[in-house]
Amino acid sequence: MDPPESIDFQELERELAVAVAADEKYKRENDAKFRAIHQKVSSYEEFRDLVLAANLKPLEKKDKIGTERKQPWNPAATVSGPTKESDCSVSQASEAEPKNAFEFTREWRRWGMDKRYDFLLQLGAEKLSQLFPAEICSGLLGEFITSLEEKFQSVHQAEVLKILQSLTKTKRFDLNLIFLSRSEKESCKKLFIRLMEVHEMNHEDAMSERDKLFTNVMALYKVSDPRH
């Protein structure tokens, strides 16, 4: 009688992990393809970019890109002593502006929360509208809101409001809004409260055009007027 064949559990675990990863990759790409079809993208390049963006992951400090890095991962962290910056300045988050949603998402995943706020302000409302003509994909809406709320500066009030307004004009915005997490919805509420506080300090006329803009944008984000 032949001895029972031993089972290599480590090999089984490895094969299972590979199969699960492949299945998840297929689902992500398949969902992205359906989104691209429903959005009626204008070209194959845009279709391809949306599918490729589905598999993007954030870069970590240990990740290497190309040849060996000679520049520190976070140059700001290596500078000793305080630095003098203007409150009105927006640091340059990226040397080259992204040309499409795929390039934006690739850059976005590189940055931590500190850089993401600057990145959004650097691009501005008009550029973001051009990058996302069809849909704000991959759960980015919630990340935008969280970044703007956590790093908000009162001097950027007008720019932040314009960005929020521009995002509401993307297709399927209401659907993106539905999928915000509880914490993202709370960040959205806090952001509008802070925006309104700055607005009321600078504008005495409660029925000004800017006030109407606040009311309209808040309604689109399903946020109740904090004054009531």
C-alpha cells in the first residue's frame, strides 16, 4: 500500500492567493469596461485609460520607480527649521499636469493628504471638469471632499467652492454621491459649514449672488443649510 501523499499547504495557499487576485482584477476591469460603455466615451484611448485606472494602487515609500531614487521620498520632511510661506500660495504638487483621468488618478495615488489638497487647488475647477467629463471614477469624489475638508484654508474659500460646483456638473454625480461613506458624508457637511463661516464673515448681504451659489451647491451635495 502506497503511503499517503503529503499536501503542500503553502503551495495551495499561494495558488489560492493568485486565483483570488486574478478574479479581483477581472472584476475591476470588467466593471470599468461597463462604466466606459455607459459613459459613451469619445475614443478608444479614453476607454483604455478608464480600464487601466481600475487597477491603480497607491505607491508606498518602499516602492521603486525606474532607477534608484536620489531624491528623498518627502523632501519637506528633511528640511530643518521652520519655513516661511504665504497663506495665499499653493505649493506645486506635480510638475506636469495630467492630460486625462488615468494620468490624474496615477498622480493622485502618489500623494498623501497634505499634497492632495494642493494638487486639487493647483489644477482648479476648470481643469478638473476637463479631466472628468463623464464620471468621477474609482471613488475619487469622497477622497476629494475629505482632502478639501481636512486641509481647508479660509483664504482658498472661493477656489474650493468652485471645485465643488464643477464636480456637480459631471455625469452620474448623484450616483457618486450615493456611494460616499458615512465618514465622507460627515466631511462634506463639515466642509460646507467651514465654507459658510468664512463666507458670512466676508459678506454681510445674506442674499448676495455668492450666498445663492452656496445654497445651490449645498443642495446638490444633499447638505442642509447650517444656518437653519
